[in-house]
Amino acid sequence: MTKLTLGSYPHLLGFEQLERLLERTAKSGNEGYPPFNIEQTSEGAYRITLAVAGFREQDLSITVEDRQLVIRGRQQDDAADRVFLHRGIAARQFQRSFVLADGVEVGEAIMENGLLHVDLTLSRPETVVQTIQIKKG
């Protein structure tokens, strides 16, 4: 059985990038850590909130790579000089990825009470009607 791709549909010209984004998102396997919310704060504005308790600002990095918002966290394990009788809070690292549509821009990031807020805005281009002249051959 052959795999159907978006390129095999004649009305979907130029959507190969969308297919690549869908495949990349399906393969990301984010494991559910850290938990997050996505909310619409106004028309064309969104906020992603991640629960990053125990992380400091310098433990986190936020990048945009090929229309993909990537948030990484890496805690420094300072347990070498401490003796734990019970260790239930592990220093752990994570990577969360969010695919961004065209026109979505990443705004500011705010750390507040163990929550990392990342603001996004969507700018919609004006609709342009273009008339194509037909030449005689």
C-alpha cells in the first residue's frame, strides 16, 4: 500500500511544508512534562504557560528554529554536597516544542511563581486580489 501525501492531491499545491510539520509534530513525543496551557488572550494573541517549578530563568532557554518554538530546561544538580534521606524531587531536563503557523511571532517571556509565560501574536496579512493578464501566444 502506498502512502498518500499532500503532494498527490492536485488542489494542494505548495503544501509540502505542512506535511513535514505534521510529521515532525507527530514524532516529537513530548511525554507530558512539563504540563502546559495554551490560552487565547485576545483576538490574534495567545499565551503558552508551562509549569516549571524548581527552574530558574538561567536554567531555561527559548528559541525559534524553523517555525518551531522550542523551550528547553536543564537544572543544575547541586546534590553533590548534600545528603538526602529521601529524594523525591529529581533534577530533570525537558524540551517542549510548538509548531508556529506563518505570521505567528514570539513576544516576551515572563517567569512568575513557577510558571513560564510565553506570549505569541498572530499578524494576519491583508487579502490581496491579483489579476493575471492573459497574453496571446
